[in-house]
Amino acid sequence: MANWWYTKGLEAFANGNVDWMNDNIKFAFIDGADYTLDSGEGGAGDQYYHQITGESGIAVIANSANLSSKNCDLGIFDAADETVNSVTGDQFEYIIVYKDTGTPTTSPLLFGYDTASGLPFTPSGSNIQVQWDSGEYKMAAL
């Protein structure tokens, strides 16, 4: 289950700006040395993907393709496990899920993980399979 929700991501769901089933939802491997997590306790915090990528984009190690086989039942979000191919770069500490609008300045950050099994992880050029929790809360729960 997600370790945190971005408060602005919750707001995007509440306002109908994120459609889990029909929007392009992706995740990114993020280097914690180049990104300071601000999920928004108290309503502030990061809102859009460009706040992670910044001008240099060095915090982003790799991005997934669009998640497939998404579902949401009783506020529990899930999707098929996903493989990201040939990942290289710095160690990453976060996996962050976001809606990809095609423009980083309008792509809302939704939720993320920093205590998932295998984190932190140092890529070696091999494929990385992300297996979402098969327990009661799957990827995330409202």
C-alpha cells in the first residue's frame, strides 16, 4: 500500500481531475538525493511532476509505461505489475505514481512509496519488475 498520498493528488481525485480508470497513470523511480519529498502535510507540498524533474531531470531515474489492468473497488487502487526495461543511473529511494498529461507542469503527483521491499535500489542496466502489493490494500487506499 502507498506510504503517502500527495495532498494535492487527493484534491485532484476529489475535484474529478484524475480518472484512475481512463487517464494515463505511470510511476517513476526517483533519486532521493536529488528530490526532497514534500507530500503536503497540511495542504502545501508538491503538486505536479515538474516539481520532481526540475530543470535538469536528474532526480528521475526511469519512468514506467502507462499502467495496465487498472481497477478501483471500494476505494482500493490496483494495476498489473509493471516491468521497466534496462534501468541505469543512480540509486533510487522512491517510487512515485502520477497522472501523465503529456506535460510535466500539469501532471499531478498522486502517491508514492519509500519503504517498499527492495528500496533503496541501485540499478545495473537490467529490467526492474514492480510488483504491487497483493494484500488487502493493493497499490493504495482512500
